[in-house]
Amino acid sequence: MDDLQVELTLANTKPAAVHCLDPLRDGRWSQFVSTHPDASVFHSTAWLTALRNTYGYDPFVYTTCGPEQELRNGIVVCRVESWLTGRRLVSLPFSDHCEPLVDNTHQMQLLISSLEKELRRENWTYLEVRSLKPLQVLTTLDHSTVEYTFHQIELGADLDTIFRSFHKGSIQRKIRRAEREGLTYQEGSSKSLLDIFYRLFAMTRSRHKLPPQPRQWFENLMDCFGEALKIRVALKDGQPVAAIITLRHKDSMVYKYGASDARFSRFGGTHMLFWRSIQEAKSSGLRFFDLGRSDADQDGLITFKTRWGAAQSRLTYSRYGNSQNATHIFDLPASKWKTRAVKQVLAHLRSPALSLVGRMFYKHIG
């Protein structure tokens, strides 16, 4: 997108310029993300490039810094255009969280106000900001929130202390069971490991009557992240029983995707993979092991993550929408019947058909 300058005049402030840049072409963004304390893997150019290459989402960044200035703030957004889920601005699609990178509330107000102008001018349905904490901004747009839970393990203690913080019955016991069963371990980012992961992933999604993300998404993640991405596989007598994907960024290792063969769940393959990842993160001097987002009603998943000694916090996504579209935004009658219809169809599809559905529809979800 061409550089765009929007003049904003807020109460009790001087007129301020807001600029728009392409984070995949402007080298300042990558440098800024590498140094900003609140920047996560989801701000990275690797993640943004994978989103664009897989789903066609073009990212853009609003900032108060001009083209010749050092970048000091920014909020990154993608445009998602869909006949199924509507036209919207999302920061960011398929991302657990994407904090606006600002120093103060004044900068936040300027950037959100600029995005509000974009939303009104282009008649987008809503803007969604997936921040780690609730946003406090003034706006004439209709506002709603969606809450999730977030889990993260701090790695400051020694490994023995970290291990002892795990739930004895359901975590420590399963890790030791994996050792007794002689499970073996493979890691890397090869095509053969992706074949193993994706087969297990499609199997897991089918078990939950959900389509898998397209294989191209994982191929693009591998290409974009390089050695920062690892596929980790647990095997029982040579048979793959569980696999996870982790991403390394700055001082964190992020667990992003997991899959397993339910027939072998009793052997503790997934637990072994988590423990191996945590050990590697600790030995590499990282500060956090990020277990990611969970829906508020996913009690079993939330309990599982908590039993790893992870700190639990709340994610609050904010949605801002045009008042004339308020019914569509918050009641979503059209989207609701479409979603119900899709779920009913998915419940009766076999794994190959679910994979086809995933390739066709994930770009609408974002």
C-alpha cells in the first residue's frame, strides 16, 4: 500500500500525522520488532509473510513516525475480505495476540482514530485488535470484546524446580511413562517430518470434526521461519504417535500446533514433546515457554495448560464497528446461520473432504 498520511486533530492536542507503511518492504519494521519489549512472534516479518503467501492478506502498519524517521511505534493490521465472514480489519489473523506497539495512550489514540477513519471510508464491517490487555481509547464506533485465556511458563528457575511445578498425577507421571515406554524423539523442519505432522494433524482435526489448515500454511511457515521453527515428533516402536510445532522468537519459545494419534495417547507422547521443548528453551537461555490462547469455554485445555505450572491471564480482543452495521457486527444473523450450516456439514465429512474444506475456507476465518 502506498504511503498514506492522515491528519488527525484530537481534543487538547496538536494536529498529528499518521503514516502507513508496508512492513514487508520497509526494513524499519523488522528492526523495530526485534527491539520492542512487547513485540511477539506474531509481529515478525516471518509470520506476516506466511499470512500473505498462504491467504493473500496484505499487512500494513500505522505509525506516527514519518518515512525518514526511526520507527518508534506502530499497529499492524491485515485486511480480510470474505463473503462468509465479512470485510474487516484484523490485528492479526490466526494470531493468538498482537499488541499495539506504542509508548503511551496518546499514540494509541492517534493510531486507532486513524484506523477508524479507514474503516468508515472503506466501509469495513469492523476492526479487531487482539491485544494482551483491554484497550482504553475514545471512539464513536460501537465496541465489543471477546475474551480468551493465555498461558505462559516462566523459565527463570532451574529445570528441577520447573519439573516439580508440574502436576504430579497428570504431567510428571505421563513424562515418566513416555520414558518407560521407550518413546523416541525426532526434530527438525524437513519435508518428511512435515508429512508426519500433517498426517497426525489431519487425523486430530477430523477427530474433532474440524478441517485442518491447508498444508501450504505449514510449508510457508517452514520457509519463512527457517531454523526458528521446529517440528517435534514422538514415536513408539517407530510409529509416530504425537507431534507439535514450536516457533522461537526473541526470548520466547511458542507452542503453536499439536497433533496426536488417540490410540497411543496413554504413552505420554505429547507430554514428552512439551518437556523436551521446555528443556531446550531453558538451555538456550530463553525466558518464556508460550502455551498460547484457549477459548474461554475450553475447560479441559485450560486445565491441561495450568497443570504445566503456567501462569494464566486473560486476553481481551476489542472489536470496533460502524454503527450502521451494528446489528451485523454484534448479532451476526447472517454469519450465524452460515456458521451453523458449515458445522453441520463438517460433522458428516471424512478426513480427505475436511482437508479440501480447509483449503477452501480458512482464508475466510482469519
